[in-house]
Amino acid sequence: MTVNAPRPHRPSATEDLPPKSPAGTGSGAAWHARVDCGREVGAGFLVSPREVLTCAHVVRDGQHSSVEVTFPHATGLGPVAARIVTDGGWAGGDLDPGDLAVLELAHEVPLTPVEFAAPDEGYGEPPPRLLLHGFPDRYDEGTVAEYRITAAGRLRDEWVQLEAWTGHGQPVAPGFSGAAVVLAATGRAVGMVTSATGERGARMLPAAVLARYVPRLAELVPAPGFGPAATSALRGLLADVVRTGAPCVPDQLYAEAVDPVTGPPLPPGGFRSLWDVLWYLLFEVADPAAPGRFARRLADLVDDPDLRFALHRWAGTAPRGTAPAAPVDPSAPDWSPIVVELERSGAGGGQYLAEVSAYRDGHRRLVGSRTLSKRELSRYVAERVDSAFRELPHGAPVLIAFVLPRRSLNEPVAQWPRGADDPSPLGCLYPLVVMDRDRRRQGSLQHALRRKWHQLDGRAGTELVRVECGSTEDQGRLTVRLFDDGHVMAFTAPPKSPRMRQLFTAGLNGSVPVMLWPRTGCDGRHGADGPCTGGTFLDELRAYLAGLPPSEIPLRVRALRKDVYLSGDLAGHWARDLTLLWEDPRCFPEPSGHAASPVR
């Protein structure tokens, strides 16, 4: 049953009031309010200079009767008219959820609003003493009941059960609905009374549940690991995302925000809105890094660059969690990689799943993931690569690595522009390499690559394994030969023809860590005595890389691409379309597949 009943009159009985507590404490704070609506009398509490929170059933007749709010502990402040501005969707029954309403006062009042406690402060062993300031019959200025929480669990994911502190004293009675439940020790609120349950029991909406119904209250209720300013900022950004109409699926965003191994599963019924997801991450998920993941995933779904930047900036200040970093090989080169993974999607013809990540401190930090058509890839990648730089240490040496399907390794990704308004090729601005997606997922080849790099560490030069356009070497034998001795391979032509694809596959299976080729090259039609442009390419490349350690090849190739681009001789230069496959597994955590399914 609710704890408000119609009362025809309000006789004064000030002589029966208990002594007031000092101003600002739980039982005598000025923010305690009495709410009158028609024949209903209930309690409430000030949450802002012009807003009072109470139960919806206290003001159920607010559309037909005036609502009046009085602050009995504010000397000289008379009744203030109010109107209902927000409710929790209460349907009218004693057990219906959402029994709360926000009242807007006719004017601001010069009182300090309530202060909320952290969600777990109302619990403990022994349980803390709680005070409820209500307005039962004959107590116009209110009286205090003492209660405690019986158990931490919520009833129907809504209420917390209260029981009387002692077997005597003031019980919850008509007039207590809407009363703040406050800690006797601090005066901070932990919830709001909604109903009585028997002679010595009551139900309370916890503060976190109040915030679920009234999102701006989340700025007042301390979320674990987040201050009011951080919560307010993210809530505002969330509202901006909703206004943009970004294609957000709440259940999917939740799944991508929680830890895939230790995170709680999707709650029954899922989520109705983005706010429901954010509220759940703030108050129900014991992982302070989850809201940051949520913000970064939202950033990927919006097209507005300013909003995307703001979300990434918020995520950058959010806690990172306590997961240990992956072990770092002390011999690994000092790269800070940005990895772009492209994969054909099953969502439709010509669709690709693009994921952009930054690697820092042994962790992979997903920056963006979206399914796109091929013509949209370069612009999307440029935007997310730009965002990935915010995840890297200041001044760190950057390596951009494209992880591509084998059939796409010849794509001109080094020539993709840096941005929509900047046609500068990425490969001329940063060291840029490609890696074979299939090899990245094979444990035996990754192990062999690590072994190769330990052999290469400390070498002062690079020796090429030349693959000429007329090579007839058997693929299997070449793989076996390269497995022990092959470190750097160079081809006269891209892996397009069946023969070149076989030789190229031999290099990948032979765990060759560095492979170079021209995107266009000798097609073998020059005859036995004709000049071979592929041979010229190999000669020039050998001279250019002579005396260079393999670990420095990405930097040297970047300088070469820059020289070719600035020379203006894009058609005649021997390195005009040079592609570099370079893979040192020590630079990256173990690959674990895409963060999202290619089918979307």
C-alpha cells in the first residue's frame, strides 16, 4: 500500500514535534519538503534551487489540483507553488514501477539542495541508521522515523526493503511518501520512500534508481569512479549523439563496452535507450573502464568530427581499468603502432569491415569499427587513424600497419590520403606497412617470425632474396629454404599472376618478416634478352637498403616514398609504387580476431 491517504484537515501540533537537529543534518536539513496536492500530503526534497523530488502518487491529482511545497526547516520561507515537469511513468498501482515525480517551483529558493551518498553507503554490517522525515497526520512540520536496509538486493529491480530500527518509535505512515532516506551519520540521502509494507516495513527507491528515471540526477548521485562533472559531460555528449541520429543499437553498444570475458551479460529484456546503457555501466557494472569504452564506441558511430573528438577526449580522462598489460619483449623495436584491419564483410556485396586500433602499453585500444563500402574506406580510415593518435604517448614513433586479406595486399593503401581536405599520402608522412591477415592468425608462423627477428637483431645490413620474373623454383622447396634462412625478399612484380602468387605464398609460409615489391612490375613479356624493369627494381632496391638493419626498413621506405612524391617523377622513378610487407610480432599483442563480427 502507499503511505498517503486523503486527509480532510491539517491540525497543528507543533508541541508534539521532536527537537530539531542542527541545520544541515539529516533530520533537520532545510531541503526537506512537505508536498500538498488536493487532499494528498506527502514529503519531498530539494534537488536543485528550483526542483523538488517526490512520489508520483503524492501528486496524482496535479493536473486538476494545485501543488504546494513547504520547507518546514526554512524559517520565513512560505509555501511555494509548483508544477509537475517529469515523472517516472508510474501507472497508478501500488506495485507499479516509476513512482516518482519532479516538481518545478514557481521560483528558486535560497536553500542548499540535498547531497546524495554513494550507492553503497546505505549498506553495511552492522547496517547504518537511516532517518526518514515525513508528515503524518497531526505533524504539519514533520516527524522522523528511524529505519535500516534489510538486504542489498532490489525487489523487481526497483525497490529496496527497509525495516524499523527498533520495535517502537515512529513507523512509516501516510505522509512519508517522497521522504528522503538519509544517513544519520552524514545527512546524505541514499534513496526515497515510496510505500509502507506492514507495520514496521517500508520500500525505498535507491538513489541510483532515481537517477535511472531522471538522468540529470546522475550528476548528483556519485557513480563509482566518476565525479559529477564527468558524468554530466558524458550525459550531455550522449544527448548530442541522440540528436545526430547516429545508428546506435543499445544492446550492441553494451556488449562492446563490457569486458568480453568478465563483463556481466546483457540483462533480461535488454536496453530501451542509450541512457539505459550508460546508467547500467555507471551504476551496475563493476568496471570503471566500461563507460570509457562506451564513449569510444559512440565516437565511432557519429560523423560530426567535433562530437567525435569530444567523446574521445572524455574517454581519455576515464579510468582505464586494472587489467595487466601484455608482456612486452624488451628487444622489441620502439614503435607505437596504429593498426588498420580490413576484411570483406558478409553484410552484402562489396562491403568491408574496417577496424582501427592503437597499441599502447601492451593493450589494443579499439578506436573505430564499421562496415562500409570500398569507396568509403579511405576516408573512414583517415578519420579514425587521426583519432588513434590521441591514444599514443606524446612524441612516440608511429608505425601504421594495414592488416589485409592476402588477395588485397597489393592495394595502394600507402597512397590513401591523410584526410578529406588533405591529399598527402599517408605513406609519405608516416612509416606504413602491410601485413597478411591469415599469417597474423597462425600461431606457428608468429612463433617463427619472432625467432627470425631475434636472429636479425643486431645485424648491420640487409641481404635480399631476389625473386626474378622468370623464377621456376618449386613453392614447397622455397618455403623450406626460407624457413631457416630467408629474412628479406624482393619481387620483380606484385602477387597477381598464378606463378608470382605461389612464390609470394612461399615467402609468407617461410616466415619471411620483410617482403617488398612494386604494385606494377615486370610482366615477363620482355623475352630472354630484353631489358627487365623488374630486375632494375631489384638492383636499385638492393643498393638503397645496403647496410640498413631490417628493423629500420619502414623508416627508410617512408623517406623513399617522400622523395618520389616530391620529385614529381611519379611515372619514371623505380620506386614509384613500392609496397612493403613488414611484420614484427613483438610490436603487437597476440591477435584475437576482429572486435566485431564482419556480419553486421
